[in-house]
Amino acid sequence: MEKKVQAKHITDERCLRAVRAARGRHGVADWSSLWDIQEEMTEYPAKVVQAKLASLLKRKILTGCACGCRGDFEEIK
């Protein structure tokens, strides 16, 4: 039986690399949109990426919003 991909299968570092790579695409240097991050992580379903971002928000590794809006994700330094 094939197991479904879950947010826990995405490493924090993989997700943060995607956030960094997507940063600044819309003229704002510090944040990344949800859609741009999903484009960086095409190997995972969009809902799983969104769940991983929500996990990083909850653990205070990122700021932003994982409700499905633009997101404005930014890494906390």
C-alpha cells in the first residue's frame, strides 16, 4: 500500500530553501508568497506544502499566514 505524502515528510530545511528562493519575486525583498513557494516545491502536493508552512508558523520559524491567502512568508532570524 502506497503511503500518502504528509507535511512531516518535508524537511524544515527544504521548505526554508523554497521560501528563500521565492523571496522578492514581486518587488518586495523580504517575503515569499504561498504560490511562489509551491512553485519551488512541485514535488509535493500544494496542500502538503501549505500544511508544512503552517507547522513552521506554529513553531515560530516563519511569519506569515497559511490560510490560503497570499501568505507573505518571511523567515524569522
